[in-house]
Amino acid sequence: MATRWGLCGAGKISHDFSVAMKTLPPGDHQIVAVAARSLERAREFAKKHSIPKAYGSYEELASDPEIDMVYLGVLHTEHWRLGLLVLQAGKNMLCEKPFAMNSREVGDLIAASKKSNVFLMEAIWSRCFPLHREVRRLLAEDAIGDIKLVKASFGSPQLHIPRSVEKELGGGALLDIGVYTLQFVLMVFNGERPESIHATGVLLNSGVDESMVVVMKFARNRLAFCFFSIAVSLPNDATISGTKGTIRVLGPMHCPTTLEVNGKTTQYPLPEPSLPLNFTNSTGLRYEAEEVRQCLLKGLKESPRMPLSESALLTEVMDECRKQVGVVFNQDSQ
Ligand SMILES: NC(=O)c1ccc[n+]([C@@H]2O[C@H](COP(=O)([O-])OP(=O)(O)OC[C@H]3O[C@@H](n4cnc5c(N)ncnc54)[C@H](OP(=O)(O)O)[C@@H]3O)[C@@H](O)[C@H]2O)c1
């Protein structure tokens, strides 16, 4: 039986997610409904993507008994409020990154999922890509020896996008794109907590971070170095350096198709989209949708690729980075 999805939000990422779903077998995945703040917008989106039901409120979507899994594709600042609505209605949920604005909010979402006994995952789609599965396999096999240093960058000029720069919309490089570099490091070190975190950043007038450099030290003298920016382009790649070799995930590291292991390159091509996309390589969203389906079929309440404990640690690391560079959101004082 197909996994029946409901989309919460009819914005840019929900569009790309819907296009990616079209690359999967319809017998496995169906989008049965979409909800937006306005019914007109939801209807327009539903028509474009051939979705049977459109709702003008998120509450209606959360109470639709036909839906197995809600995809939450709204602004970061809405993840906590709408995430709680969905989870408390007893629905499974895949929540866009960043999971929420801070550790308090993430803790509430995790607690609500446990209380309702439903599946919950932060949509760190990178981890579901076939290339990332290969990276994990290589690491598990000790293919490049002892890991000494991990480096990752992500830079994308997006100072013209309101949700990237405005504090009330959850702006800043860290929460939007830096999150991908930090989660990469945590993946390599298997969810270990860093021994130390040093973050330095440059802020915009709005008070959110334009660019940041983060250095982390892990036990046994292992280092990680992440840098990210919403002002400039960067290589957007990631390198894992070990005593016996090097693994390079070529840009875009958050949705990668090219892997280099000790100089040998392998391609992991993506399916072509049936409609123009808003973001790079978005047909790769198919892999997280399939990961969610497989978890549901196994009766899991979280994904082993992005466990809730790692989402909680990732958020703690981001809280610490924000504290060190001086980015404070209204949500931090609630
Ligand atoms: N996985 C990825 O590669 C990827 C890429 C881009 C974004 N994202 C994540 O997806 C989320 C949405 O990003 P997006 O680029 O899709 O954003 P977007 O199109 O600007 O907005 C998404 C939705 O958020 C709601 N929204 C917009 N402005 C709002 C406001 N002022 N107050 C309350 N709600 C508002 C709207 O919902 P309605 O439709 O209901 O009006 C809108 O459709 C973010 O958390 C982002 O980090 C992930």
C-alpha cells in the first residue's frame, strides 16, 4: 500500500518535494492533500501537482484520517508551532531543516512525537542520498584509516531572500545552510559530541549571521572545520581526511552526485524533474521520502540515518555557535 502524504505549506520546497515524488512509483507514494494558509493558494498548488485535496488551514490537514505522513515545508519559525499541531493530532511527520529555532523547541517536538507514539524525522535529505550511504559504508570499513580532519563549506548568495536575512523569519546562514556542514561532521563522527566548539561570525544589520566559521575538536585529537555564508559562493564541498586516504564529496555537498575516494571519482546521477525546480538537485528529495516509507514499513518511530538524538545534538551545536557569535532569536527568551 502506498504511503499517503499530506503537505503542510505550499511554498518553494513543497513544490520541489512534489516534483521529486513524481520520480517514485505511485504505488509506493501518493500525495493526497496539501494545506496552505490560503485555500486559493492550496488549490492552485494542488492543481499544478495533481493533488486530490486542498485545505485552507493546517488544522484540516492534521485531522485528515487519510494521511499517514505529513511533510512540514514551512518557514523555520513555524516548525515548532505547526509541528506540535501535527504531532499532537497523532500524525507522523517529516520536518524540514532546521528542525526548529533552538533546543527548547526541538525538545518539545521530540517529546510530542514520543507522547503520540508517531514517527518523526528532521529532513536532512543529504543523509539519504546513495552517495552518503557509500560514504558511511567506507567509514564503517575503515577505508581511509583514522579520521583526523573533516572540512565542509556551504556558501550561497541569498541576501535578496527575505527568509534568509530577516530575524523574524528565522534568517541567517547557520540555520539555513550551515546546518548541512555541521550535520556532515556529526555524521562522520557518528553522532559524537564535540569536546569544544569555537565559532566566529559576521552579522547583518538585522542581527542574523551572514557568514560563520566553526572549528570543533572531538575526542582523540580529531578536528572539524566548517564555514558557510549567505553572502558569497563557496566550494560547497566536504573532505574527510584519514591516515590512509581522503574522501571528497564534491559540491553541492548537501545533495551530492560526485564522490572522490583517493582520487577515484564516481557519479551518482539524479532523475530529471518533470517541472522546473526552485533548488539544486531537488529530485534527490525522493531518497528521504523513500527512507521515511521504509521506516514506516518497519514500524520505526525515527530514522537510523538521522536519529532524533543527533537532531537534538545538531541543534545544541547550533545554539552554541549562535551564542558565541551573538545571534539571538525571540524564541530564545520564551
Ligand atoms: N531541503 C532543502 O533543500 C530545502 C531547500 C529550501 C528550503 N528548505 C526548508 O524548507 C522550509 C521552507 O523554505 P521555502 O524556501 O520553501 O520557503 P517559502 O517558500 O518562502 O515558504 C514556505 C511556506 O512557509 C509559509 N510562510 C511563508 N512566509 C510566512 C510568514 N511570513 N509567516 C508564516 N508562514 C509563512 C508559507 O506557507 P503557506 O503556503 O501555507 O502560505 C510558505 O509557502 C525552510 O525551513 C527551509 O529551511 C529546505
